Amino acid sequence: MRKLTIVEALKEAIREEMIRDERVFCIGEDIGTPGGWGGAFTVTKGLSEEFGLDRILDTPIAETGIAGVAVGAAIGGLRPIADVQYGDFLFCMMDQLVNQAAKLTYMSGGKLCIPMVMRAPVGATTRAAQHSQSLESYFVHVPGLKVAAPCTAYDCKGLLKSAVRDDNPVLFFEHKLLYGSKGNRAEAGALSPAGDVPEEEYLIPFGKAVVRREGRDVTIVGKLLTVYRALEAAEILSKEGIEAEVIDPRTLVPFDWDTLLSSVKKTGRLVVVDEEPGNCGWASDIGAKTSEMAFDYLDAPVRRVTAIDTPVPFAPEMERYYLPNAEKIVAAVKSLT
Amino acid sequence: MKLLKKKVEKDLLRRMYYQMLMARRFEEQASLLFVNGELPGTVHLYAGQEAVAVGVCSALRKDDYITSTHRPHGHAVAKGIPVKALMAELFAKTTGCCRGYGGSMHMGDIDYGMVPAIAIVGGGIPVAAGIGLAFKRLKTDRVVACFFGDGASSEGAFHEGVNMAAIWDLPVIFVCENNLYGASTHVSRVMKVDNIAERASAYGIPGVIADGMDVLSVYDATVEAVERARSGSGPTLIECKTYRFLGHSRTDPQQYRSKEEMEFWKSKDAIPRLKAWLIENEHFTAEEIDRIHEEVERELDEAVEFAKNSPSPLPEDALKNVFVGEGS
Ligand SMILES: Cc1ncc(C[n+]2csc(CCOP(=O)(O)OP(=O)(O)O)c2C)c(N)n1
Ligand SMILES: [Mg+2]
């Protein structure tokens, strides 16, 4: 089967959905400009030539506007795929995402729907405190938003297509080190996994996790880049006779509890890995709920391996210390066995 | 070149030339080091816009503040932060102006009146208004100059910050560096007016256009705005027409703009223009100018040496400085 990078898979998803449905359009900064980059990580590169600048709509630098216009366009009958250049700028648009997009369906007693996708690149790439944050938890916390966090090309394509067809607002997180952006937009230290993507159309439903590696001794769940860190750790552990099962939830809202809990019931141990700071974050929530739902099956406390509770530092030495990695995961697993 | 309205002291002119040259050569060095893979992260280089930073900061006092952007190196040089500390910050060393915590995009040092650069586009604009509010309420006569780009003027934060500074007559100088592009997007695609200065009228404050390729034009406009601000008459919006000579960030092929356009603006380069003017008007001889060049090269070499030989932070230093008093 042909292999695509995540950038290529996302682009293909957008293209197919735009061809399928006239109402679908992209909106964001520097996404269509002729001679530009096609978005900060080249996902929309080439699409303005094909669909025109009306449907690959460049905006002023105005995040509140981008999110608000997406909400309005969705109310008015279009299906926007909006983006921010760095996930950190989602904070500039919080009112529109949290108070408007997430709540209008509820406030209207279910009469209104807001079919919009908000794409955001996250993850640390030595860009310091304002261009490095992973911030999925903020949105998992908001009732009314769906949240996707896929880490393979296959999943990125299938889930983005589902997100576009969903009648709810979807936050769609992408990791900068997984994109496989090429040339001048390439990132140092990127994993850039290229994966099998079939030519035929397919969709992936939200709320279905994937077991990336089977194992009997411990369950490790991560998201985005940390799925790969967990797989690295599993290889190291395997050499020492510890078999880890690695789970990739793919979407955070809805979350596939069946897959996670049946794994935990088998292994009796859970480590949650996350690139976000730990306090009040996704890892804490997964840990707490697992303890509530599967306490009797747990042989050890749930362990979290997260970023440290600081802003993202600039110096590479400090950034490495800040981030979760395979060694930290291995140590956490060993502390349970 | 426009003649000065006021008699400008010789050492002020010397400093202007020195700083513009330093800001330019600093970027050329940074660019080289970055391409060679010696600097982590990314860099947004200021080359081409030196007359703006230097023209504005030359009209400020040391105890006045500036706020800056993702493109802060030139502002930092112009506000007088030692070049060693700036270079060391690019190298993520403990001797850097932010001790390796900030890097290129957050350069600054409050001891020199520069708030660490805010790399959220437009984010510094209301912050500058707040600094102005404090300066006013505390009955100082200090002012704050707020640098931002053409692109930033489209952010909601611009409207909110400028309006508040206006209604409360705050001592703020809003300096818009209109370099024609926000990243790859030309200004004409994102605004309906020709000049950002026109937006000032919506807030009831003066909007002035300066030649951002002429340090004396920027200086004159700023002197007037500073006088207004210090005397309690409120903010001014100065739009400096300028151009960035290099890519937006790291390696930018710049296919969104034409060679002709780039050549046109390079022909207006503020540094050779000032040099010619200084010699023509007999402020300095060509030999004296040469010595400034030598001085800049020497200091820059020393700064790179210093940065390379400085210690890196310890990994666990990441835990410090989240809250006040946890510092090194
Ligand atoms: C809130 C926010 N949105 C987007 C960006 C990404 N970004 C960084 S610089 C830039 C262009 C800024 O243009 P302008 O204000 O004109 O400044 P210039 O780069 O030309 O100096 C953009 C879009 C950002 N840093 N912050
Ligand atoms: Mg600009």
C-alpha cells in the first residue's frame, strides 16, 4: 500500500471533503497565499490553486475572528475547517470556542448545530513558552466539544473526514513532530512517521481506540507523540521481560473506555503518558476514572508520566527535562512491578 | 533625507549609527549561526527595519519601557541591552538576558526597560497600555513604546489596547512597523485602508506616518509623541513604513514577494543612507565611520565567543522561576 506522511494524509482528507461537499472550506492565516507556505506546516499547500482563494480563505492575524467567523459560517450553513498556526493561539480564541461553539447547541435546546473543525498543531520543538504547548486537556474539559488527537497518517485522514461531517464542533490536534512537513518547514527531531493509507475512501468513527502493541503486564496509554514514546518504552521493557500493552485512543472526546478498561483488566497496571503538564490534566482524569471503574482489577496505583508543571522552557537541556520520554516511562512501569 | 527639526548632538548620531549597524550585523551573524545549526528553535530577523527600533529608542530615556514582538533582536539592541547577553540568549545559555528560558522570541531585560518580547501577535499592545497606566498612576513621567507589526493591527487586542490608552490619556507610543507583510500575507489582502495610521482617528488620537527607512524621520516623530505622552496628553500611533530584508522566520523561500520589490526596498537601506548623510553633513569623516564598523565587529565577535563559552542551564533548572523567588 502507498505510504503517506501526516501532512499528505490531512491534505487529502481536506481535498476529498471539499470536492464532496461545496459547503466545506478552509479558513486561517497564510493558508492559501500564492507563494506562501500553505499553512504553518504546509497542510493546505497547493489547495488554493485547486479550489481558489474563496475556499482556502486567508484571514488577517485575528484568532478571535477566525473562530468566531467559523462559528457563524457554521450557523449560516457552511462547514468550516479552521486552523491556527500554533496551538498556543487557541488561547486567543477561547471565548468563541468555549462560550460560543461549545454551548450554542445546548443553549438552543438542541435546535442549532455548529459543524466546524478547529485544527491545531501542538508539541514542544524548542520554541519556548508561547509556541510549544500541548493543550488538549483544556478542551476535553469543555462539554460540547469533540476532541481528536490522532498520531498516524491513516487515522489523521479518516478522523479528519469524520470531523468535517460531524455536526458538532471538533478540536483536531496534530503534533508538530509527526507531520512530516518537508523542505523549509521540516522540524528538527521530527519522527514524521509515514503510514499506509489506502487509495479508497474510508472514514474512522470517533470513540474507537487502537491497541498499538499487545502485552500482558502493564497498559500504557498516551496520545499524539507520546504514543510513540510509549512504544519505544515498550521495546526497552520487552528486553527485560516486561510486556507492555500500548493503547492509542485516537479521540479524547468521545473516549473509548471499553478498550482501555479491558486492557487494564488484563494487565492490572496503568501508566498514562502525556506531553501536557500533569496538574489537573488529561492523564489525571484518565487515572481517576480508571480507578473508579476498574479499582478491583488494579494491582498497583495508576502512574502518570507527564510534562513537568512549568511553562515550556527554551534551552534544549531544560526542554528535554520538561518532556516525558521513554526512559521516564520505563522507570514508571518498573515502579509498579 | 529629511533634515532634523532639532539640533541633534553628535554622540546621539554616533549612537544611532552604531546601533543600527550592530542590529544589522547581529542579525547577519544570527542568520549564519542558525543556518549552521548552532542555534536551537527559530529566529525572526530584523534586518531592514533598524531605523525604526533605533529611531524610537533614541527618543526614549533609559527608564522608559518598550514592549516587543516575535522579531525583537533589533529592539533589544536599540534599548541598550548588552549584545553579549542577547547572543547568549540565542545560544540558550545561563548568561543570556533571559538565562536561557526565553530564547530569540522572548528577548528582553526589564533592567534595561525592555519587557521580555511577547511572541503572541498583538499580545503586547494591551500590556503596553497597562504599563502606561501604572506609569501615569504612580505619577512618573515615564513612557512606554509599544512595537508591533502591520499584521498585529488586525488583532482584537490592538483595538482594546489602543482604545484604553486613548480614553485614559496614557503615556504610550504605539509604533507600528509596517513592513508590508504579516508572515506571507501582503497588507493589501488584510486591510481596506492604505495606512494603519488612519486607524488612529477611530480612537481620537494622532496617527502619524514616518519613513521607517530613515532613522531621523522615525526619531522626529517619536520625539513629538514622547513629549505628548510625558506631558499627559496621551498616546500617539506612529506607522513606520519599512521592509524586512530577510525571510519571515528560519529558512523562508519568500516566493510570495518579487525580487524587484525586494531590490527596491534594499535601495532604501537606512544604514548606508545615514552613513552618506553623516559624511555629507560633516558630522563624521569616513574614517570615523570605519572605526564604528570595527568596533561593531569586535564586539560582535566577543559576544559570539562569550555565548559559546557560557554554561548551559542544568536540566532541572526548568523547575525554577515558575513563581517569584524560585530563581537562580
Ligand atoms: C496570536 C498569534 N497569531 C499568529 C502568530 C504566528 N505569527 C508569528 S509572526 C506572524 C506575522 C506577524 O506579522 P506582523 O505583525 O506584520 O509582524 P512581522 O512578522 O512582519 O514583523 C504570525 C502570523 C502568532 N505568533 N501569534
Ligand atoms: Mg509585518
